[in-house]
Amino acid sequence: MTVRVLIVDDSALVREMLSRILNEAEDIEVVGTAPDPFIARDKIKRLNPDVLTLDVEMPKMDGITFLGNLMRLRPMPVVMISSLTEKGASITLQAMELGAVDFVPKPKLDVSRGLEDYAELIIEKVRVASKARVRALSSRPKIQKALTADAILGKTNLGKHYRTTDQLIAVGASTGGTEAIREFMEVMPPNAPGIVITQHIPEAFSASFAERVNNACAMTVQEAVNGQQILPGHAYIAPGSHHLMVVRNGARYECKLSDGPPVNRHRPSVDVMFRSMATNVGPNGIAVLLTGMGEDGAAGMEEMRESGAYTFAQDEQSSVVWGMPGAAVARGCVDEEVSLDKMAVSVLKTVNTRAN
């Protein structure tokens, strides 16, 4: 089946380059291009594309406003094309909240070297987007805001079990993950166990992502720093350029960053984080694998489970792309498959059960 794509970008050069790249794939056809959202709106009605690539910043109507309207009236898979700037990162993450499936950097028009890698990246993202589950904005489930620990654990357990780093939660995600992680973290109480997070994300985006999640939840969320202690009530997000690992220093856990080669084509890699959890946290670990394309994290989750950790995978129905969690399920290393809106509560109940 051929994936029909509409490219929306105010730059004629970008439209031409993206068209050339995507049309080289046998299973993708660029059915049209548009320089602004108004022309795009008409072409969507007329051409009925399967996937839209959308420039974040455009004249007449910005990409965010157009995306919000689109996801309310005619939800469809959208891949955002973003500049690698602080402003671009913030707007792109806002687009993910509105329902965009994924994002890629704007192509560098004056650089031929690296174009092959870029072509491979955007072709893969468009293919994955064409199979993604997209919901209208109004149909998205309400995610409960931050719970108090009392709602899950009861008052008698708080001081005894939560003020410790004995248990540690590791969360991995890719496509659709920025929004899934935010929704998961919104429910976490301020004194939950320490959490380490690996999301496949560009280096220029990870600090903005950490800030956005921090503003949405009761825990303290930050981009991980090499050597910092992992504390209860805190979450640490892997920088976009480094693998995040958990190491033990006496009785405490610490973050360790590595700029080693990509694993499963990713740096940061979920497998790297999960393997470090298996080695250094063992049965005190809890693994959570959320939506994402590919298989990164499945092998590491298997190692965590073999070390005595408890494992969760997001279910297929609530995943944007059921690649990574599906791969873990196929390996038989998942203790529970859970929908996104119930994931945080399920994890907290497991923390309590394993602490007793």
C-alpha cells in the first residue's frame, strides 16, 4: 500500500527537497505540497492524504494553530518539521500535545553530507506515522492530575517506603513518547521513588522536554547530569546526546552519562538504561516501556525481569505505535500490559506491594 503524503512548508526549497526524498521511497507518494495552512486545508479535502508533514513556523497561520484545528476537525497522522532551536523545540513539544505523531529537524539545504541519513530518518518516520493511532482532541481520555500518595498507598506507608531510593522506576519511550511520559508523570505524587527516563529525542529538545514535564507534574523533573544522586520525588531525563545509566555508589543510586556509540541506532538508548538497571538495581527496579517504534528496550527489559525487576508495557490500544512495547511482549518479559491512563496507578501499586 502506498502512503500518500502532503507537504506543508512555506519554503519552496524545503518542499522540493522533501518531495524528492519521499518520492524516492517505493511505498511513498507525495500527492501535493502547500506553502501555507490555507492552501493545505483545501488540498487535504481534495487529495485525502494519509500523512501530513507540517512546518512548525509559517506565515498567515502558524503550524500549531493549524494543527489544533486539524486534530479537532479531521484527525490524521502529522509529522512536524522543526528547527533545532529552543523556540522550535518548545513549539514542537506543544504540537505533540496536540496530537502530532512525531517530528524531524528541518533539512539543511546547504549540506549534502548527511542527507542520506536524513532521508532514511524522514522516510521511516512517515512510514510509521501512516500506521499510527490518531485520536481527535476531544476524544482523548482525561488524565488524572497528580495524585497524593494517600490515594494509592494509604497514610501508613508513606514515611516507611517512599523516603528511600531502594526502589527505582525506569521509563523508556520513542514515537508518541513525549506526550505519554508527560501523562504518566502527571499522576505521580511528589514523594514517589526516583525515576529515570529515556526518550528518543534530539539533543536540542531534551532540556525543553524536561522543563515541560517538570511544569506538568508534582515531582521535580530535570535533564540528567553525570554523577548526580537519584533521589525520591525526582525524575531524570536522558540528554538527547547521551545514554543514561544507573550506577550504585554505596547505598545510593547515581546517574551516569555516556556519549558512546548509538545502540539500536539510538543515543540515548532504552536498552542501555534498562541493562544498567538490571546490573545495579536488580529486584528493586521497575521497568516501564511506553509507545515507540522499533525494538529498543525489549532486550533490556528482559534482562531487568531476569534480575528480579517487575515490568510493565503500554498496551497496543493506547499506544501511538506499538513497536517497542510489542517487542517486549513478544519476548515474554512483560509482567503487565496496561493502558496509558492506568499506568502510573499500576506502577505505584506495585511499588507499594513490593515494599511490604
